[in-house]
Amino acid sequence: MKPTLKKLFLICLATLPLTTVAKNNSDIEKNTHNTVYSFVNNLNSTLKSQLHSYNFKGIKHVSTIQKNKQIIVQVTHDPKTSYSNMIEGIAETAGRVNGINFQNSFTLDIINSYCKTDLFYTIQSHGLDKVVIVQYEDLRGNNIALHRINKQLCKL
């Protein structure tokens, strides 16, 4: 009778920690998910507040997402309106227009925002890829341009 009780006792003990461990892992996953969500939300808010001071006609949506360990800034815009507005702004200041496009100019503004707020360092400290992708789409969802930016551009 003792060997049977011993086996039963061991089986009961073996099942107890598994339930607790599973519950703790679930809590850790929830906290990790909330932390990542909060971090990406913060990146998005910071970028939008930095770019809010500019008047960009033709931009429908700017958002920041995380895919695996990659941060992606998605910009949905009307290329014709955005480019026309940019050219109009340059013409008002009597500047040159040759060789300029909207995506390059907007990416420079994003780099400036990330450099001012040390977001490249923050992204790396969260264990994410040091390269941030800036992805441009037109209003129909077609990809227009893809830029890869990182903290090395802050030194220029």
C-alpha cells in the first residue's frame, strides 16, 4: 500500500507546479505583449507629435508597427498632392526643385525626429533591429518607396 500512495503523491506533486508555471508564463506573455504594444504606441505618438508642426497636404496616415524585431513606419499618401505641395513650398522660398522627391524629404523629417528624441537608441535597447524601415504607399495600397534608416544617419 505504501508504494501506491507514494506513486499517487508523486503524481499529484508533479502536476501542481506545471499549472503554476503555465499561469506565470501566461502573465509574462501578457506583460511582454503590453510592453511591446505600449512601446510601439509611444514611437507612433512621438513621431506624430514631431511631424505635427509641419503642414503635409496629401498624407492620409502615418503609423508605426512592429513586425518580428523590425520597426516599420508606414506612410499612406497621395503622391501627386504631396509632391505638388512640397514643390509649392519650395517655390515660395525661391529654392531649387531639381532632384527632390516627397518620400526622400519626408524620410529626412522622420530621421530628424528619431535623432532628436534618441529613438534609434531606445529601439535597440528593446532588443529590436537597429534598422527602421520607412514604407510608402499610395491611397490604393501600392508600394511606392522603401527606405532603411538607422542611428548612423544622425551623425550626418
